[in-house]
Amino acid sequence: MNCCNGDSIVLCYHESAAAETGKPYILKKCIALLNSCASSIPKIRQVHAFSIGHGVPLCSPDMGKHSIFTLCSDKITHPNIFTWDTMIRGYAESEDPAPALCVYQRLRVSSVQPDTRTYPFLLKAISKLMVLKEGEKVHCAALKDGLESLVFVQNALIHLYAACGQAQMINGYTVNNQPNEALNLYRQMGLEGVKPDGFTLVSLLTASAELGALALGKMTHVYMTKVGLDTNLHAANSLCKMWKYQGCKETFLWLRKEKYEIERLVPTEITFVGVLYAYSHCGMADERFAYFEKMQKVFGIVPKIEHCGCMVDLLSRAGLVKQAYDYIRQMPIEPNAVIWRSLLAACTTHGNLAIGEIAREQLTSLDPQHSGDYVLLSNLYASERCFSDAHELRKTMLKDGVRKVPGFSHVELANRVHEFVMGDKSHPQTEAIYAMLSEMKRRLKLEGYAPHTSNVLADIEEEEKETALVYHCEKIAIAFALINAPPGSLIRIMKNLSVCADCHIAIKLVSKIFEHEIVARDLSRFHHFRDGKCSCKDYW
């Protein structure tokens, strides 16, 4: 371990500016005098007298640790282990524990032997910083010094590995599509005083995007900016992804311009996926084609499957299903299941049964167990009134053991995420929620709403179809939000599947009737509902 490592840790985790703002002005002044003017014992005494005269005793934890560091730096010729331990403890218990590592390095250089108090506090500092490699080095040192078996050292080691393990678990939860578990673990880390590192923050942004938890995403962005991690290209891409996934397209485009054009960061292929995606969903087709060309000619990035998928999505959104199909056939890359699925979704939306069946045939060989493909084609058959084909497809789905993924919706309110499933009656406010659903149904009918039942199975009565549609999870989530959200406030919901046609129609009207802007993220995109209209222009 060298002292330079400690300096880099200070750079990554340094929050002293934020911490200092909360201290009284006179305390900050005393610390500044101590750090800048205390070049001799007489001057240290003068600062001491000044601090006492202004009501800041040396027993103050912040003043005390700076005092002993100043004394130990140059004034105490041969500090003993008690002095070193006191300094390490002071930093370990402070808001900025990173200097404890440099103090330990100086202790080692001085040839003073660590004692029973050295390692517990040093490991506490490392736990706060969550620098596992440094912790492993200190663990080895404690073992060599014969102090590893002490109870306090063992407890500190357990806490260290638990803290670092939490960070790795957050990353693991995020990678394995368990964002709720990642956020819960992050909150637990906060309660235990463990600070996240850069990789954990990137995982948090991903989890925030997946859950639609904008408030947490904003707080993470602020924290990353405060500690200087937002200037890293990987972090900048994660921030762009978070804002894009939250549906804040204008913020995303501004952030992209700020980071990549003003700060001169060189965009990567991942950056361009986000840019192409955002321009498509803003309805800015010309800009998307311009950036697709710029990506290749200016930055020399060869289009990958993700970039081609964005272009297919653009043509599909415009209703150009035949052109999208032709583009896929001419792609220099073998199209994957995602691209064929995008085409199938376009066929379902625009009613192109012939190309839809071609897309489904390709998907059967590429991803035969994906339940969403069966649902898309079944809905296409139903909308074209090919009910027997829809039923046969459902039978095939059952025979092949393909199960439809259960739908659920999240709504964020007061920094908490609430989850609902279809017909959900588990929430403490169930009675009020269902009363609001009835009120929504009544006011929607007055506005001229007619349930869109064409995609509901044909073997039940029309009234039963309408009843089934009322209790979709996104409607329950919105009813909950209407009860609890302030009048006129923005409502954000997230659904793990694509929003159905009926809910899309209903939510548009709800935004107008109840005077709430509603942002709904489904499986593939964001919908901004405002005054009876949706940003997707009825394509999703």
C-alpha cells in the first residue's frame, strides 16, 4: 500500500466541501488557520488560544483531529503508537475517512509497530470507503503482526467484507434484473453509514431507470456531480441512460450535449444508441439520420445491431412497415430477435398480417420461448378478427410450455415505489383505490370513452371484456396515484410489459379529465400523457 493510493481515494470519495458547509463558520476558520499557519509550536499555541477565545475547544472532534495531525506531521519528532492510533481513529470517525490510509502508511514508514487499537479503526475507515483491495492488504498486515485473531479486529473485518459485499450484491442484483432488491440494499447501506463507490452508483442509476424511480436517480446524479464522478465517460453514459429511460428526453439531450460537446468527451457506440433512441422518441427523424451518418463518418463507429435496431424502430414508428422489412433484409448484420420483434410490434399496430407472420416465423427459430411474441401475433389475429387463428396460437403456446409473464406496475410516490398487479387487492388503500377506479370509469364514459376490447379473447361476453380491462395493473396504479398525489402533479408509473391499447386510450383521457401529466414507461418506451394526448402518437 502506498500513500498515493490514499490520495486517489481522497479524490474519489472526498466530500469535505459538502461536509464543511454544515460546520459553524468559526470552526472552519480555526481549522483553516491550523492547516495553513501552524508552522511552529508558538503558532500552534496562538491558534489554540484563538480557538478557545472563540468557543472552539480542542476537545471538538473536528478541531482535535486536525490539531493532532498538525502536531504529528512536523512537530512531534517521534510520535508513539498512541498518537498514530488517535489520528487514525479521528479520521475513521470523521466524514472524510480517506486520510486514515495515509496516516497508516506514515506509521509503517516510521517503523512503529501497530497495536491492538490500530487495525479496528483503520478497517473502519476502509469499510466506509469500500475499497476492498486496500482492506485485503490491511488484513494481511494484521495477520503478519499477529493481531488478526483479536475480537475487535475480527469484528472490523466482518464489517469490511459485509460492506464491500453489499456493493457487489447491488451490482449483481442490477445485472440480474432485480432493481428493487438493489435499491433496498442501497438504503440499508445508507443506514449503516457505508458510502457507495463509482461502480455502485452506476448500478444504482441502472436500477433507478429500470424501476422508474426518478427521485433516486436525481439524488444519485447530484451525488456523482458532487464527488466528481460524473466526468467519467462510463458514468456519463449511465447518466444519459437513466434520463433517457425516465422519459426526460429533453434533459437527456441537454446532458449529452453538455458532456460530449462542451466537455469534449468522445462519444462511444453506447452513447449513440442512447442518442438515436431519444431522437426517435422525440419524433426527430431527420436528426436521427444525421447522427447515424455522423457516427460513421466523423467518429468512425461501425453500426452494430443496436444501431440498426434503432433505425428499424424509426421506420416502424412512422408506419413504414414495408420499408422497415426491406431495411432488415438489406442489413449487413444478421437481424436478431429484438429487431424481428420490433417489426412484429409494428405489424400489430398498423395491421400488416402478412409481414407479421413472416416476423413471427423468424422469431420461432431465434427465440421460441418468448411469450411476448405469441401475445403480439395473437393480438394481431384478434384485431384482424382472425379469432380461430388467435385461439390456435394460444393452444400452441400452452402445448410448448410457454408462459405469459405476469404484468405488474410500479408507481413512485414520496420516494417510495408501490407495486400493483392485475386485480390487486393487497394494498392497505384497496377500498379507496377501487372507489377511484369506479369514478375514473364514470368520468371516462362521460368524456366519450369506449373500451377497446378487440384484443381481448373472443369467447367471453363484451361486458366481461370491459370489466377485465378496468382492473389492469396500470389503471390501479394510476388510481392509487390520483388518491395520494398533489393536484396537478406529475404521475410516473412503470409497467414490465407493453401497455395495452385500451389502457393507452384511457390514460390519455385521464390526463385530461383529472388534469395530471402522466409519464408511463412500459416494456419498450415512455409515454407522456398530457391534455388527452400521448407523446408516442399512438405507436408503441
